[in-house]
Amino acid sequence: MLQTHAIDPEDSAMDAGQALYTITAGGFSATADAFARDEESEGLWFVSMVGSQTALKAIWASLLKQPPDVAHIIKGADGMALTGGYQRCQIPYETIGTWTTKIARLSATGGWHALVYTKTAEYGYEKDSFLLLAQSDEEAPALHHRFLDKRSPLPLHGSWAGWLWERGLSEGEIIPLQSVGVFGYRCSPKAQKLREDLSDAVASGRLTLPREASDG
């Protein structure tokens, strides 16, 4: 189960004030109301898109082809996309075989919505690295702590969430993604380095160990 921000394509996400994009691949296009993309590698890690059922399935099939079809994300909704500003996107090779696609009909418009994400965004997925999809910047440190604690051989106290977040960013273990509709981050923790940094932080007093409950 995806433990992150739930996207409802029939709520405010489709309001005029919400930034909308067009995703194109294989000669088909659809409106992307949310996505997370690595600007450096052009890797597409998550996308929520609205359009015809045929277009949604064709776009995703094009992205999963080996080699994949050329795909772009363009500013503006499908049919009203602005010229220029084309940004390439592709499925990261290391995520092939980990993707989940959920397609549902929209009752209000009669169109279709596809929510597509790699299972590395799931809390219970058995892999050290993970994709973090948060509802806000403020939510991200606590969500990161939850995912990291699940994967760490060491117990990580909840009060350390802020320190763990800032450390991950400074060490390059948390990479912010170009995100619309969500706040996306690629997280690749290094267990041995984390262990060493935790030991140093506790020894120096920057982190305190949780107090043990007193006996009766």
C-alpha cells in the first residue's frame, strides 16, 4: 500500500490554480496533474495523469518499452500545452519491474485517471533505497523517519527526525525531485555512514537517547 499523499483527481488538484502539465509519448498525450522527475537524469519516478483510457495505457506502454519511446512533460494541460519548455522524461532503469498502475474512471467528467508509481514509494517495500512522496515540506522529515526506521538495523527515535532529514540532505542521501502536486525525494541511505554519524551525534550531545521508563 502506498503510504503517502493521496491524490484525488476530482478535487482541487484540477482547479484553475493548480499547475497542470501535458505528458506525451508514443504519439499520445494526457494531462499530468502530479509528477516527480529527476532533472539531472530525466528519470520519471511518479506520475498522476488524466485523459482517455487509450491514451493513458499507450503512454505508459511507451515508457516501459525497451528502449522506451521518447517522452516529454510540457507546461500546460493537454490541448492547451504551451510551446517550448519541453522536458524529457524516462523510466529509471533500476525501477523496471517495480511499477504499479491504477486506472479508474472519473465520474464527474467521464474521463480516466491513472496513478502510476514505483513500489519503492511503498512503506513496506523490501529495499534500502526508497522514493518519498510527501504532501508538504513540513511532512517530509517525519515521513522520511518512518521509512528510514523501517529499513535501519538501529532503532531511530522519533525526536531525531529533523536531524536525520538535515543530515540526509547534506550527505546527498536525500535528493529533492522536480515535483508538481506532491513533494518528491529520492532517498538512498548509507547504513554504515549513518551508524557512524549517529554515534558521533549522541557522543557530542547533539542527539539525546530516549529516557528509559522508570520502574514503578
